[in-house]
Amino acid sequence: MDIRLYLTPLPFERADVNDKTVVVIDVLRSSTSICASLKAGARGVIPTAGPGEAAEMRSKIGPDTTLLAGERDGVKIENFNLGNSPLEFVEDAVRGKYIIITTTNGTAIFSKAGKARLVLSCGLVNVSLTARRAADENRDVMIVCAGEKGGFSIEDTLCGGMLIHLLNTVHKKEVTLSDAGSLALLLYRANKTAIRQSIAQGEHGRYLTSIGFKKDVEFATEVDALPVLPVLKDGRLILESDADITK
Ligand code: MLT
């Protein structure tokens, strides 16, 4: 299995995703919020690139069945129903709704990834399930780290490294890695007993804590706390069990 990891989204824009499994990672926080929404009974999560696209999508689908969610600089967008704190996506708020979401780094990646054979949204909260699904699919894998404002982020790289580690050790896949994939694996193996601390001390972890979202960082670093598998289908992230994944 060939695994190519992208430390940032920009080089992924030129990648050929044909017949690949693409895994999009944004541990802090959109991947975690997506899992939280689906676990709490949302019908689906629709990733969009910006607030304008999100609002248009809402008028298209209808305000009764949708909620707008998202952040800029970590803070809820004005006039949106929800921000991007995974703790907001509880049953009372989201059950039965489509969540139309836009975040600074994570959500725009899905429009490019959508052309791949299988697209999964992964955080630490669902990393083991993601590894199992990618292993079962048995195609070459592209792991896209959302990073932070175009740059590298420690939390997404650690999660990507853990995903590779699981594919290799638990699922016994012989993996051929890009150099960035090897780097992520080395980073994970050197930090696997201190994932939460490494992330909390990272740039975005520190920033979120400074604006009052320390609990989000704790929640997002609980490995396998939300065992759901968001799969992209016709532009919507839905639960694997709800999806017809053969295209
Ligand atoms: C992002 O996409 O940049 C993040 O999810 C930002 C955040 O922490 O809300």
C-alpha cells in the first residue's frame, strides 16, 4: 500500500486522487466536530469553502433542515447557528439536521478530495475506525493534513502518523511511504505516550486554550472517543452505514 501524506493542503491540490482513498485530517477542530455531529444524530455534514458558499447551500437545501456552523480565527461566524467547538454539536442542537460547515483550514479540502474513490474524515477521536476502513478498502492512501493557515500543524501530523502506524501494525499492511509520511510516523512513534501534551503545547492548541477552548483540545485528543466514520458522498459527509460507497 502506497501512502502519501501531505503536511499542508497546497501540494494536495495538484495530486491525482483517482482510485485513491483520501483521508482528510483536522484534529483541531473540524474533524472532531464532524464526528461529534454525526454521533449526535445529524443527518450529514456539508463541508463548504467559505461563509458565502455555506449560506447559498442553506438557501438551496432549506433553512428548516439545515444549520450553519463554522469559525474564523476559532470564533463562531456572525449569524451562524454554531461555531466549530465539538462540544456544541449535541443531540438537542443537531439531531435530524444537515450541518453546513465552513472552517479556516479543514473544510475546503473536501471539494478537491471529492473526486477520489473513497474520502474519509479523520481525527484522533475516530482514528482506529478510519484505519480499519482504509485497510479494508486496500487502495493507495493520501492523507491530507489541514494544518494551520497554509502551514504545518503538529496535531494533524501526529494523527496522520498514528493512522500509518495502525495500518502497518494492527492491519499488517506493507506500506511504502512518502518522506512526509515517514516524518509523521517518526513523530507519532516518538510521542505516542504524550499525544495530548504535544498537541496542547502546539501553536493551535495554545491558541484555542487562550481563547477559552481548552476543553475542545482535551476532547479532540481523546483517541477513539467518537467511533463513527464520516464518508463523503455527493458532497455530504454521512455515516458509513448510511452510505452506498460504491460509485
Ligand atoms: C480549522 O479548520 O482551521 C479549524 O477547525 C479551526 C478551529 O480550531 O476552529
